[in-house]
Amino acid sequence: MTFSLTQAGEQAWKWLEDAAKFSETDNIGRDGVTRRCATPEHRAVLDELATWMKSLGMSVRMDNAANLIGRYASPKAGARTLLLGSHQDTVPNGGKYDGMMGVILPLALVSYLYENAIEMPFHIDVVAFSDEEGTRFSSTLLGSKVLAGTFKPEMLQARDSQDITLGQALADFGCDTQRIDADRYLPEDVIAFIETHIEQGPQLEQADVPVGVVSAITGIERHEITIKGMAGHAGTVPMHMRQDALVGAAHVIQLVDTLCKSTDELVGVVGKIENAPNGVNVIPQTTTLSIELRSPDDALRRQARTQLLSQIDASLQALNLGVEHRHTYEQPAVQCAQHLIDIMRSALKDARIEPRVLFSGAGHDGLAMADLCDIGMLFVRCRGGISHHPSEAIKPEDLGVAIEVLLNACQRLAQQQ
């Protein structure tokens, strides 16, 4: 009897429910899933994943960055490798699907291939990356940087809240950090990396589309703005004479909001504000705030930065306020490979889905994997676009659709080998 895509989707749903149990939290429905790198929960979920992988005839190994890798081997001599996967770790009190769905869906695809005795002209390596979120050590993209060969040894010195270094935690987990460099993949051996992820936004749900194609992973930059005014008594200084730093911050927030609403290709936020003296009856003297800008188009983002900082300077000068700005972080955008976008658009059409292409406003392991190979990405719709939250939710039937799209994409890639 043939093992169907519907059955593969049902298997994926069960696996996702089982994987969610490996969490520091007791009440998954209320408190979500918390699973950090190199913890007992990480070990438990890897043991479970390894069991599922082996049941599908896959060879399984854990590398020295605590990535778990299962291989569905090709019988073809000299076969290259298609990498599929996502991260096992979560943010504190996160959802069941961010990251883990991108591990389970490829496993369900392999279950379909295995149960139907379908061989591929390339190896399929399913990866559960150890640490993408950076929740424990702020070691964002640890697992994917190791596979891509861009890992920096100084990352091992990062410390968690208990003053344990990443290097020590990995050693305690059974990893040999002296051999991390040997765990990198070679570009000539890899066809591509494809990640499946919940959308983390509402566009697919609003369009009533179960699966979409990602065009790019956003570029990000962050700034710290310090506005300097003059403190004074809130009851005695006339309004027209005040140098209120917090009023200046309000102008900055409005400028950010207006600029980012001028195009669909740019988003931004003022996410953090510190105010001093911060007294109930004192005019604010100093306000420091953060600005983050994101866009899949780096040129557009940089142009927006220049425009925004110029507007901020002019606006605060008009309010007789001083300003200092500091550029604190920048991550360029990564474009998905056009040939993979085309393949996945065709794969959606094969599944009788009108292709919808959108960019990712969040970071993913593809940011690091792009240094190794071409990357592609599929989004699966999620309820309300909610992610990083216990109420994160997907439709069970969408899992079968996503597996079908992955299968169609793999078949099209196989024709090119």
C-alpha cells in the first residue's frame, strides 16, 4: 500500500506535538516551549529526532557544534548533497513551530520517500541546527555558521546567565570544540540549502495561501539615538522655553513610522527607550532610544538611513535639542537563489497553488548558509502571523501541502543532476 502525502502530513503533525514536550516549561499551551542550546531538553529532543531518523533508514550523527544531521543516502556514486532543515532551539516561552517545523517537514518528506522506496540522485541531509535564536549564549546562528565554515572560535567564550561558556557547555554535551572546523561542508559537495519555516507574518493567511516562496532574508541595521535637552521643574518652566528630550523622542518615533510606511520594502521600529531623570515632575533631560530598520534591499535600507538621520537632525535642531547617533549593528540582506525561487514557484504550481513570493522580515539560518551554497526558502502560513509566542499555530492540513511542495522541488532538482 502506497504511503501518501496526507499520511506524511499526519506524521509530521504527530512529530511536532511530540517534539514540543521537550521544554523547560511545564504547561506548553500556556507557557510555550523553551529549549536552549546544550541543555537537557536539547539532548532529549535530539535523541527523539535520532530515533525517528533511524526508523527511516537514515544514518545519524551529531557534530561538534551539537547539530544533529540525518542522511537519506543516494545510491548514486559521487552524489552531492541537498541540505534541508532548521533550528531546534526556541526563544523563551516560544511556540511549537518556529524552527522545529523546518526540521520535521523534511523528515516527513524522507518518510514519504522511504516508505515508497524512492531513491534520489543526491543525498538528503536533514539538519536540526543547535542554536539559531541565541537565547542561552547570544550565539546567533552558531550551528549554521559551523556548517558554512564561518564559525569564529571566539564565539566559544560567550557566557550564559550561570557564567558557563559556550565552549564548556558544548564539551559537556559531548562535543569536541577543537574539531569544529572539520564539521564544515565543502561548497563543491552541496547542491543547495532549503529551509521551511512558518511565515511569522500575516500575508499568506490573508491571501488564503498555505505555502509561499521567499525571495530574500532581510537586511538589518540598528542605531542608538541620544537626545539631549535640559531638566527643569515640570510646573514652573513655560512650555515655549522647554528643551524636553522626550518630546524630541516622540518626533523621532513619528519620523521612523512615517518613513517606513512609505514603501512595502522597508520596516522599522523604535523598540527601546531610556529616559532621565525619569521623574514624574521633571522635564526629561536625556532620552536614549533604539532604531531598527529592515529591508530585503540593502540599497533601499541605506538610503532610508541617510534620509532618516538627516530628518532627525533637522527636527531636533528645530526643538533646540542636541543629538548623538551611533550605528550599533548591521547585517546585509541575503537573496535566495533565483533558480531555486523558480523551482519552488513551479513546485507550487504542481501542487495547484498560485505562487506567492514574499521576503522574510526575520533572520534565519540561511543568512549563514548563504556563505556555503545557494539558499531557498518556503513559508507556511501561521494563524495571525504570530510567532515567538505560545499561541503560535498552523493548520495540520498545510503540512501535507508543504511536504508536497518540497517533494515537487526535489524532483525538479533531481532532473537537473
